[in-house]
Amino acid sequence: MSDGAEGSSLIAEFLDGMPLAAFTLDPRDIVTAANVPALAVLGERARGRNLALSLRGPELLEAVAAVRHNGAQQRILLRLPDEAQFRVKVSNLPGATPPLVLCVMQDVTSEAQNEAIRREFVANVSHELRTPLTAMMGFIETLQTAAKDDPAARTRFLDIMSREAGRMNRLVRDLLQLSRVEAEERVRPRESVDLPGILRAAAASVRQIAEEHGSPIVITGIEGRVMVPGDPDQLTQVFLNLMENAVKYGAKGKPVTVTLSRETTSRGEAIRVDVADQGDGIDQIHLPRLTERFYRVDTHRSRAEGGTGLGLAIVKHIINRHRGWLRIDSEKGRGSVFSVILPES
Ligand code: ADP
């Protein structure tokens, strides 16, 4: 590579042709050239300044020093104070005078975040499975030893074990469903379905628990057929989950109202279904996180109601697949309204 001004403009051109953030450093750690993605990380005024003034990354300065010292390329993971993460490759730029070090940075922030989410999910699943499993193992041992000849205890323990097995079964069912829905999310359903029919089918599926809670499900609003593009099984699942939640977390003895109406959205005409209960409602701080997997306002209550903490996550993914919206309107002490808005075309 040639020296002087011609050399530096060649280097600048070379860096500009790179899609990744890249910059060069002279022997005093002054940034001599940087492409646009690099300036986005280092700041617009980084050129001509010491790198340490633009970036808080002692590991990077150490890697640069190591490259100068022994010539071997270095690869590091750089974590910046704002949580951004970069994979950085540091190497000598061959033939440059004065000697230059080239740093190429690949933004891996979202990769790292996805990895953290995945790890947390696996930890949550393991924990959710381990709780009922530990209980069952304890009862099995008791039945084999202390309660071996006690028929009353045996009946009681088998009841508890059956409940715990049911909990594990629901969890596995919801996990499978979630992964299926996530896998299909990009493909919008093409079938045309009658929404009131779907609501009636969902209401029929929750009738038993609605009766146990004394909370009948009342469907009102637009009458007759209302067609929307959708997957019938998945839409039934959405309203089944929402109605079941409204019954579980609503007020005992008070109805759950499901109302169909029309709405004009930024993307055209849509049908809106409000599922409203008269329960305690939800504190505003929880609303943005409700559809996260395993997020519960009150874990104890959710478990007591047989919940897995996955119902609303499944709802969200199905609605995304249908290019619709989920709105949650709730206030402590005022009940909750979960609204599903589905485009008509
Ligand atoms: P779960 O299996 O725990 O019911 P969901 O994903 O369906 O899981 O719901 C997540 C949490 O949202 C619930 O644990 C509950 O705390 C809260 N929630 C959902 N629906 C309602 C509702 N209608 N009223 C009050 N809280 C609700």
C-alpha cells in the first residue's frame, strides 16, 4: 500500500466499501480513517482523535497493543456500557506506513439478546417442570414407604399426583403449541372463517369452568355471519384462552361479555372482539409484559387456577400471524378488556 495522502485516501475508500464498521489506528491510537458504520459507533468526531476518547473499551485497546507487539490477529467480544456488543477483529494493515492497525466490528447485540432470551426460556421451562415433578417424586416415595398400608393417604396422594401430572401435561401442550405457532407466524392464513361461529365454539369449550365460577359468557354485537381471513383452530384457541382468563381472573358470579364490532384501522376495515370481565383488573405496570412467556401478575393465583403462564404468549403469536392487534385495557379494581382486532381482508 502506498504512503502519505494517497495511501490514506485509498484506505478510506477501502473502508467505505466494507459493510461492517471498520477503522484504522496509528501507533498513538489516533483514529486515522473510519467508515460510516464505524462513525455511528465511535461518534462523528472520532477521526483524528485518540480512540480512548471515543469508546470506553479497555479490552479493545489491549487487543490493539497485543497486535502491535506480536503481529498476530486478535478477536475479542466488546461490551459497551450501553449494552451493545461487538465481535471485533483486530489486525495489522499490511504495508501501511506509518504502521496501522485495522479494527473491524460486527454488531452482535441482537444475537446476544436472543441468546439471553433463549437461556431464560430454557431455565423457566426447567423450573416449571421441576416443581410438579419434585412433588410427584416425593409422593411416590411416601407411597412406597410410610403410606404403603394407608388407603386413605394413598387416595389423597394419588389425587395430588394426578393434579401435578395434569399441570405437566398442560405445560407440555402449551409449549408445543407455542413452538408450532411461532414456526408458522410468517405465513398468513388464507382460509375465510366465520368469527361469531368461532366465538360460540370457544365459549362452548369453556362452558364448564364458566359454570363452576358462575360467570356465563355472553356474546353480543354484530349479528349474522362475519367473515375474516383466519385459521379456525388457532382463532378458536385465541378466544378460548381469553375467555378462560376472563372467567379465571374475573369476578365470580359476574358474566364475561364478548362483543363484536367493526373498526377502521390504518390498514383498512377490521373486526374487533372485546372480551371483558369484571374482576380485580391489572395494574398498569404489568400491561406491557403480560404477553411475555411465563409472565404472571400473581404466580400463586395462576398456578392455583391451573395456568401455565403461556396462554397470552400463544394469543399474541396467533394474532401476529393474522396481522391483527391485541389491546389490553385494564385498571386495578375495574376489570379488564382484552381486544382482538382482525383485518377483514
Ligand atoms: P396463565 O396461564 O397464568 O393464566 P396467561 O399467559 O394466560 O397465563 O396470562 C398471564 C397473566 O396475565 C396471568 O397469570 C394473570 O396474572 C394475567 N391475566 C390474564 N388475563 C387476565 C384477566 N382477564 N384479568 C386479570 N389478569 C389477567
